[in-house]
Amino acid sequence: MTLIWRHLLRPLCLVTSAPRILEMHPFLSRTSRTSVTKLSLHTKPRMPPCDFMPERYQSLGYNRVLEIHKEHLSPVVTAYFQKPLLLHQGHMEWLFDAEGSRYLDFFSGIVTVSVGHCHPKVNAVAQKQLGRLWHTSTVFFHPPMHEYAEKLAALLPEPLKVIFLVNSGSEANELAMLMARAHSNNIDIISFRGAYHGCSPYTLGLTNVGTYKMELPGGTGCQPTMCPDVFRGPWGGSHCRDSPVQTIRKCSCAPDCCQAKDQYIEQFKDTLSTSVAKSIAGFFAEPIQGVNGVVQYPKGFLKEAFELVRARGGVCIADEVQTGFGRLGSHFWGFQTHDVLPDIVTMAKGIGNGFPMAAVITTPEIAKSLAKCLQHFNTFGGNPMACAIGSAVLEVIKEENLQENSQEVGTYMLLKFAKLRDEFEIVGDVRGKGLMIGIEMVQDKISCRPLPREEVNQIHEDCKHMGLLVGRGSIFSQTFRIAPSMCITKPEVDFAVEVFRSALTQHMERRAK
């Protein structure tokens, strides 16, 4: 009864319609609204209960937010939805907007909120450190940095034991580029088409998504190679990827011998023979591509590619910004799922549960190569706040068995979404591992042409109206990216799948008209 009462409350919300003018009006909670609102002829799936009540919103009105955004913030359009959400508060896997509506967050701040919004333990640690020491820089020692370094190093295999603490994934990847070049004394670095490794001046060379390419020169010495995509690429099929769900395209590969892998390796060899110098600096790879729509490679590909790179004098870099910290379920790090050992590992996003924090981990030899040519320094990297929060995140992952939860609930969710692929012609592929899942939308399963952006936009909007927030990815934004916080439960997965089914059904009805 207590939970029901809390969800049926109708608190007053403070909203500003103009600067410094506050107006009070009631709002309906998401739960109470469910009983009176319908989309088309369909009733919204029933949202699972939440025992958290958000504070009253008492800040800027929506129109004023739009005015400030237009006048003072970047003109680049990044916000989802025709009417972007104005979020107010978060609790674990839930988000609340300024109107009091509740949403199940299945994108976790772009694969960043690893253990849950405002996790109580992480909050408590942050508040304690906030009252003790915010910042010193690395010219002084402080225990949180050394405690965190020891905990993080223990989670990586030998000889990956030297840690450089920085502030973002782009910064981590830029530093890794510098390390590779300093250690090898070579310039060329290879990355996949469809890769996203950052949006800073140098990492834009590694990033191979058209949206992020500029007409101006930048990121020199970076060469793209074919992405071994077993769904959209020329080779691959029903036995090729490390996932509970395979493509619907058939292949003649045996479980222990992937012919598609061999074909893509030939393309990689071709890049080495034609597009780079005889000696190279390195090779960057995400264990699973994130921005490109959760693309997985054939089993065994990275292992053979790493060998080819090292034969050319290069180092191998695993970009774990989205895949690390137990999200993939079976292993703590994505590179472990490929049975490879990188020379450098970069990480960010889930490392701090949303707090700006990142790291580069490498071998003593590569770290010494960097030190010989650069006195690397970072003002905010390894600050006391970030390190205290990072330690708390690692503790929560272990104490709450979140890696195991990612495996169990993620596999459950993948199999559920795979049934939708069988049910709807416009769902071309369901893929992923653990709690990193892609659902690619197509016009039909024969041509596999991407579903037009405006149609995908409408499905996205319908999911939001029913209380589910998901991400987008792929070259034409045709793939829904599913990456909730690792605290997600099976009842919440059931709700998400029903929302998605309802949105797809509504879309097919619109098509029929």
C-alpha cells in the first residue's frame, strides 16, 4: 500500500514561464497518467514500481531553458526528441523530468551510469570526500589516488599495471595515441570504419563515423580499415559472433572455424600492405563498437589482428570506454571476451558512474617510453573527488554482483528482444553481450536497407511517451542502443520489451494506413 500511495501522489511543481516568475501547478505522476492516457488504441504497458519520490522541481521553466540553450549553448543539435526532455532527478535506473514523469533509463547517460543514478553508497562517499579535500593536483600526494590505483591495477592482468588518470575518454585515447607513437617511434595508427574513439582534435582521426568527420585537416597519421561487421558486412552469419543471439543470415562456418573471420583478416592485411608504412604505431579497437550500433566482430578476429599489428612494430589499444567494468557480463573487460592482451587499455564513462573521470593503463615499458619524451601532467586527473568515487564504484560492482547481474539479466533481455526480431519484419538484427545491446531497424529483412530516420524517430518518440529511454547509433541512426545501469532487473526488462513491442506495433499500423 505504501508504494501505491507514493506513486499516486499529486505533488505541486514549481515551473517558471519567464525569468524570475514562479508559477505553481499540479502534475500527474507517470504512474497515474498511465491509467488515463492511450497512444492510438493501445494501453501503455504497466511501469514497474519505484519506491523513490523525487523532489519538487523549482528551477527554470521549460521555455526559458530553450531560450538560454539557443542563446548561450552549442548550436549543434544533440538532444533527443522533438521536445527534448528537461530532466530533474535520478534514482538508480530511474529518471524524473521537470513535470514529475518517471522514465526507465535504458541508455544510462550514454553508457555511463554504471551502478545507478545517485547510488546511495557512491553518494555517501562523494559527500564525505567533498567535505574533506576537493583538489590538490599531482604535485602533492593524497591517499584516494593511491588507494584507487591499487584497486584498479588489481583488476587488470600483468603487465598492465601503470595507470595514468585523466578526465574523459577522448583525453584517454589521445594519450594512448601519444604512448603508441612514443614507444614505437612510428606514426600510423589503424582503426575500424564505424569506430568512435572521441571528438577531440587528434581522436577525430581515429573516429570513422561521417557525422564526426571535418573538411578541415586533423588527426593525421590515422588510417581506417574495414569493420568486420557480420550483419552489414559482406561476410558473416549465424555462427560468427560471441553473443547468445546470432544474425539471421546463414553461413557455412563451423563453431570453431569462422570463415568470415578469415575474409575480414585478408582485408586487414590489405590495409597493412597498401595504406600504412612498413612499421606502424598501433591499432585501436573497441571490443564492441558502441556509437556504430553495438557492432560485434567475428570470433577470433581481434586475436589475429593483434598478431599482425605487433609484427609491424605496433602496439594494440583496447578502447574500453563503453565495454569495461563488467557491462558485458562474462568478463570484467571487453578485451577478455576476445582472448587478447592489449598493450594499452583506455577507460572512461562507467569508471565514475557519471563523474568526469578516465584512465589509461599500460605496461611499464610503454610508460617509460612516454616519460622519455614528455613530462606528462594533468591538473585534474586523479583528483581526490574522482578517485574516491572511482573506488566506491568498484566496491559497488563487487558487493552487489553487478557483473553477474549484467550476464544474467543481459542474456535474458537479448533473448526477449530476439523474439521481437522474429515477430517484426522491420527488426533486422538484435545483437550484443551482457547489458550492451543493439536493435537494428531495417525496411525489410531481405534488402536490410536502414529504416528511414523519420520512422526510427517516431518509434523512439513512442518509447519515450510510454516511459522508456533508449539510445541511438549506427551510420544512419537506425539502431537502438540498449545499455541500462547494471542494477537493472528482469521485471524492468519485461516492461521495456513490452514498450518496444507496443511502439513497433503502432509503427506497423501507421505504415498500413
